Amino acid sequence: MNTCRPINLSATAEDLLNRGLLLPVMEMFYSVQGEGFNTGKPAAFVRIGGCDVGCHWCDVKEAWDASLHSLTKTKEIIDYLSGFPAKSVVITGGEPLNYNLGPLCNGLKNRGVKIFIETCGAYPLSGSFDWICLSPKRNMRPRADMLQMADELKVIIHKTSDLEWAAQNADLIKESCLLYLQPEWSKYNEMLPQIVEYVQQHPRWMISLQAHKFMNIP
């Protein structure tokens, strides 16, 4: 069992968690995607608790400790997420691929829902997705197979050297993968001019902004 998962579970709960029939849900809500390729599109979101990557600039550190978040039946998650007008769901975290997402994805697919995932790419893929956004982190480098499956590479730029980190990862993805640079929110004013200049010189890259924060929505 991964260390970011809930501890002190009963044998039954642990079995259900491993089978993907329970998941530690931090929050679920209906909003508009604010980042990357799907910016501006309405979607339901599920944030799964538990992350062992530990980015110091993370803006959802309350998601790190999975034991703080209620284990929720996957069927209940599916019922809730599939009940909104936009039949699109974003699975995020935390790091959602710490868990078996097969049952969640299968249930959503059976309801006609498109599924997008946001992951650091450090763990094997479980489940079936219509769009994979991979945001690589230095603390826990992405797997080679995950880099090849990514539809979108979104690199968070907290300091100038992160532009080099972005270029290193861009050398490892499939040709059709879209490339985005996104300023880390607390460094927005400092890093955005550098990102603009970089994108002008490297036109395969595009800029992602956290539009939901400007719109003051989740």
C-alpha cells in the first residue's frame, strides 16, 4: 500500500480501496476547467486525497494526507459526477494514480461521460481516459510510458530553471502531445514575462494560465 493512502483500515476497507471500489475523496464540484487545453470548458471535478510528491508550492496541500479524507463508495462518486449537464469529468488530486481508477472510469464511461485526468505521471496508468494531462514534477520524475501516453504536457514554472526542466520533458513525449507552460500562481508576475519570451522563441509551446483563479471559481 502506498504511504499516501489512508492507514489503519479494516481488512475489508483495504480490499475495497485496492480494488478501486472506495476512494478517499477530498472534494467534488461542478465548475469550468481553468488550465491547459480544456480551459473554459465546463466539467465536474473530483479531487482524490493522497500525494507523496510534495511540491513546496502546491496550492492544495490539504490533499496530501489521504487519511483526512472520507473513503467514498465509487458508485456514489459516479452517481454524483454524472449528474451535471456537461458530461465531462476531471480526475485530479493529490495524485489520483496512487489508486485503482478502473472501476471509476468504467462506471463513468457507461454513463456517457468523457474523462480527463491530471497526473504527475510517476505511477502506472489505471483506468481509461479521453485526455491525459501530465504535469511532471522534479521530486518524482514521470515514467517513460506515461510521457508517451500524455495528450498534454503542462509544466509549472516556479523559477527560471524550470524552463530547462520543461524542455527535457518535451524531448520524451509523443509528437502529437500539446505543450503548455504555466506560471506558478505565487510567482505569476515574475515568471509570466519570461514564459512569454520563451514561447515566442520556442513556438511549439503555449501558455496556460490558471483562469479559474481570475474568475474566482473552484
